[in-house]
Amino acid sequence: MNSDQQAHDALKNRLAEAATSEFRGQARAVVPAEQILEALKFLRNERGFDLLIDITCVDYLRYRGAADRFGLVYLLANTQTNERLTVRTFLNEPEPSVPSMTPLWEGANWMEREVWDMFGIHFEGHPDLRRILLPEEFAAFPLRKDYPLQGRGERHNFPVLTREGA
Amino acid sequence: MPLAPVETLDLAHDEPQDYLWTLNFGPQHPATHTTLRLVLKLDGERVIDAIPDIGYLHSGFEKIGEHLNYNQYVTITDRMNYISPMSNNVAWHGAVEALLGLELTPRCKYIRVLIAELSRISDHLLCNGAAGLDTGAFTYFLYAFYQREVIYDIFETLCGARFTNSYTRVGGLMYDVTPLVIEKTRAFCKNFPKTLHDMERLLNRNKIFVDRTKGVGVLTKEKALNRSCSGPVARGSGVTRDLRKDEPYLAYKDFDFQVCCSRAGDCYARYLVRMQEMWESLKIVEQAIENLPPGPVDVGIDQRTAFPDKRMVYSTIEGTISHFELQMSNRGFEVPHEEIYFATEAPNGELGFYIVGDGTETAYRARCRPPSFIHFAVFPHLIRGHTLSDIVAVLGSLNIIAAELDR
């Protein structure tokens, strides 16, 4: 048995037992960040979770009982059996980084760009990791919990165009 | 006849492409309908590449969701997909109730189904009407918009607002249905089929429209799944997923309706799926209005989420306490320290909310899964190789709403 196969079996056991939980009928699994690509590949190819519903992120900065800073959430669905699965992975500063899912699902492209834009999580191997909703020169990650609702004065730095100068 | 896409064109980076022409489409263009921008690379009339540039309407809705409480945030969801706000209301409070573990009353479920389906009709009317308008069928658009006014009128009678309804509440609704609403809905069910037949006769076999949409913007089933498409866009490509049938939420189990699909995957198929879905929605509306269960619309006072009836507040001690606790800012209802995802079949596709609760009245994180955002990512793939004038046909068939796209 080669090492790939062993890792695979380990993952299978992991997804079957250890880190899974359930809340109001929704199955959830927690996977370490270094195994996330492998785990989702396994779920997609062998468990039939062929639809990536969404990728999103939660900043647990002031969340009661949270040990890690960021929780990355992958929502998967199986279009044949209509099962759903939420896969989560936890990341920490200073440089939160995780492999990109674009090799598995092309739809992950914009979802990951949005997470990068809002939370500053780097996706390794992403073909086009640019800001998507905010302007290119924006310096902060606004959905992080240490970013204030009012902003940090970014609006004041926008250039003012007058009728004469335009 | 539409031209076949150029798949063989080699875009090597070292080759100089001086003959290509760059064109800015939007953000203020009458055919985009909303504020979105495309940077196009053109070879004559042919689109070689399209680079979407979005965010012009970004208003930080998800950040606001972390500062408004569960009942207040429904006003923000109105402004996401503003052509069917009732669907967003239903999705948001469905997610909140899933987090709280609330079971709604049968009457509330039926009314929510009713408003969700009416707003689906209204959304599809605008989407198909605008698709017709962009491809030269102005009369068709007016036929569609007249019926949208009728639906606005029903909503106004129901909750006082035409456009931004904010009709749902945690555990219930703003008001119960009045006899006048039932009367107006019955009248709509009676008159709408005539318009829908007229619309089908106007465009389904119209040579100009069919030539502009058939074979344009083809999305295969594999691509639709790979790119996370949902709703009419996916069903137009042969994906049979419809959450109303596959994961029956609210009271959809009780209703008799069909899931509409097509295999072609082009703009015309998406148009037809939407047309057919209006017939099915009309069937659901008729069933909902005739079988409306009696009883209260809000959950009882034991759940402590919806305000009790005024008579109860003034005459019983439970009612008084319940009202007082909900009114006080430091009491409110109990929210678990948990996370949940709840999705509904909105007119545009799967609209879901991922909510993290932290025990307070305000969500810790309120993520919206917007179907427009997912579908607009597919757009460059659909338009490559087609002509400049096909852009409006493809945009119209995807039904991109910038407010939902940028949030």
C-alpha cells in the first residue's frame, strides 16, 4: 500500500468518524487546512458531492470559545442524492493560506476572490487572485472583525472630480 | 443565423494583438439594466474575451448584517434582489428560523409559499420582458410589466409596501392575509393566463427573437455543475435540481407542480424554462390561496420570538411578559452558539444564508449566497466567440441583478 492510499484511508476514517458533527440535521466535518484539497477531491470524486454551493469565511476574533482566528466554510451538495455537507477548516494569522479549489470546480474562482477581498485569505494556485468587489487600491479587509463598520476613512482618499477638471 | 463560437482561435500571449479592439461596456449602459461593467476584447464584431469588473454597487450588506438584529436585517435583504424582494425575505427568515429551530404555523408556511411564488412570477416577468426588450420586442415588455403592476398591487394590499416589502418576521409575518388580498390574488389567477398565452404567442416562435437567442451562450450540463449554477440557468442546461422538490422547505410538499427543464442550455432554453416556470408557479399560487389553513400566522408565546396579539398582551400575564421581554433590548430571544446554512429556490437560483449565531440578537456573520454572483462568473465563458449584439441576449438570459451581485 503506497503512501497516497494510506493518506486516503486516513481521510476516509477522519470524515467518517472523528471530526464530524451534526446540527439540526445538517452534517458537518472539520478538516485540517493542509488536507483540505485532498478531502474535497475525495468527497467530489468518490462521494458524489459534485456541486460546490459556496465558499465563505467567518472571522472568530471575538467569538466565545473559538481557538482559531478564521473558519473557512465549504458548502457542498450531491445532486444525485440531494445530500449536503459543510466542510470547515481553521486558519490563523499571520498569513492565512489554503490551496485553491479552482482545479476541482471552476465556480470556486469568484468565491475565493471574494473571500480574499473581504478576509485576506490567500488561495495558493488561484489563477487570478485579485480584489473583486472593492477597488484595487483598497488596503484593508473589511469583513474582518477588527475593521469598524464606519470604515477607516477610505472614502476621504477618493479623488474628487470637478466639472472643470474632468 | 447566429455564428458559431470560435473555439480554435489561439490567444498566445507573445503574439501581438494590435488588431483587437477594447471596448468598455457599462457601468452606465441602457442594456445592462443595472450597474455592471464589462471590458470587452473585440475582433471586429466578434467578442474574443470579456472581463467583468464588478463592485460598483457594493454596499457592505454582509457587514451591516453583523450590526442589525434578525428582524431589522430583513429590510436589507429587500435591497439585494430588488425585483423579487419577497423571496429574499423568505430566505433570510427561513435561515434564522432554522438556526433557532422554530417550527412555523401551517398558515404562515402557506402564506410564505404564496408570496414566494408570486414574486417568482414577477421576477420571471421582468427577466423575460427585459430579454425581449433588449432583442427588440418592446410590446412584449409592456405586457409583462403590466402584470408585474398587478402583483405589486397585491403586495401593497398585503403589507403596505409595493417594492421593499420586508414582510416576514422571525417566527411569523408582519400581517395576516386579508379577504381583499385573497380576492385580488384570485382575480390575478383568473386574468394572468390570458397574458401569459399572449406573451408565448408573441415571442416563442418569433423569428427575430429565436434567431437572436437559439444557439447563443450555450452552457453544457457539466459546465453548469462545475461552475455551481442553480435555478433556471442550471435547469436550462439539463440539471434537474430544484430545491422546492429536492429539499421541500416550508409547505412545498403539499403542492402539485412540475420542475421545468431543458437540455439545450442556450438563451432560448433559459427563456423557455422561465416561461414554463410561471405556469407552474401560477398552479402553486392557486393551490395556496384555495387551501389556506386557518389558525394563527405567528408562532405561539412559548417560543418567545414573535410579538403576541394585542388582546393577549392586555388580558393575559403570559402575553404581557412575552411582549415586555421582546421589547427590552437586553432580553430578546435565545440564539444558539451555532452555524447553519439554509437555502431556498429563489427565482434566480439557490439563494441561501449562512448564519453564525453568538447568543445575541444580532448575527455574528450573515453570509448571503447570491445566485447572480455565481452566474455572472459564467458570463465570459458564455460570450466568447459570439458577436457584440449577443451580449445583451446572454446578459438578459442570466438575469444579473447588480444589487445582489455586489451586495
